[in-house]
Amino acid sequence: MVQYSKPDFWSLKAHKEGYPARSVYKLKEIDEKFGMFNHFCGKALDLGAAPGSWSLYILRRMGASGSLTAVDLSPLSRQYDKGLFDGARFRFIQGDMTATDIREAVLTSGPFNAVLCDAAQSTTGNSSIDTLRSLALAETALEYAETALAPGGSFVVKVFQGGDTASLLKRIRGLFLQGKSFKPEACRKESFETYYIGLGKK
């Protein structure tokens, strides 16, 4: 049972600091290490946003002229946003990020200066199937970056290592000046989860 003590810590910390999920600390560490939102005043896109921790973090970090568009099949938690999700700087689109109509709706808010994706498919218990489904989501996120990310922009996507994730990182390195793999401390130790980061879209 020791392996669950750390996730409990991160979850309790998130709730205490006003976030619905522990995933906020993954983005926080990525931001601190790679400067994703230093003096950020542009447009950001959060794919797979529910329950809303990344969206809240971005809204709290960005400057007054920044804006955020978020997408998810599920609604966002309103427990901690204190009205931020009602503000003019935020747009939420509920739907499937892989669907054509949702993609077209998202693109009306672009181009973006940052595209982020922490989306995850429901697991089946079959690691091969789950890895393939995760990779498909990550590839969709990269397609958003290819079409809707402004030059110089940044990209973050969650992947589950295995399958053909190496080819995804290769594509990222071709699209950005820098492409990196990074596993934040808040990720579960036993998880194959990691993040690919693209800095400076060419």
C-alpha cells in the first residue's frame, strides 16, 4: 500500500490549493522547467481538459490579455474555479476532440501560442490496446499543433510509453526547435505515463 501514499499527498495538496485533480502539479513542474507560461499573454488550447486543473492553472498563470480554449467530452468541475470559467478569457467546448465539428469550432479561436493535451482514454485492461488508443489521442493533439499553433509556440502532450511513441517524438522534433521527453514528479512511479514537449514551433 505504500505506493499509494504519494498520490494521496498530491490529491490532498491539489484540493487544498484549489484544484480538482493532482494533475496540476505535472503541468506546474513542466511550466517551471521549460517556461511554458512565463509572461504568457497569448492564446492557449487545453485538450482533454476535464476536470479542469490544467485550465485553472493556465488561467491563473497567464497575463490579463491571455485567453484559453478548453475541450473535453465531460463538463469541467466548478468546485474551485471561483468564476474563472465564466470569464471572457475562457471558452469551453464540450465534445470529442477527434470529431470534425469540434475541431472546426476550436480553430475559430486560434491560432494558439500553446497547445496542451492531458487527455486519456478509458482503459480496457489490455496494455496493447490502451497504448494504441493513447497514442491515437496524442497524434490528434499533435495534428492540432500542426494546424493551429502559431510559429514559436509550445506543445505538451501526455503519452503512455510503448508502441510507436518514438515516432511521435520524432515528429515533434521535426516540427519544433526542441522536442523533449519529461516525466514530472507527480506522475505515479509505476505508471508508463510521460510527457512530450515541443518548444518553438518552426
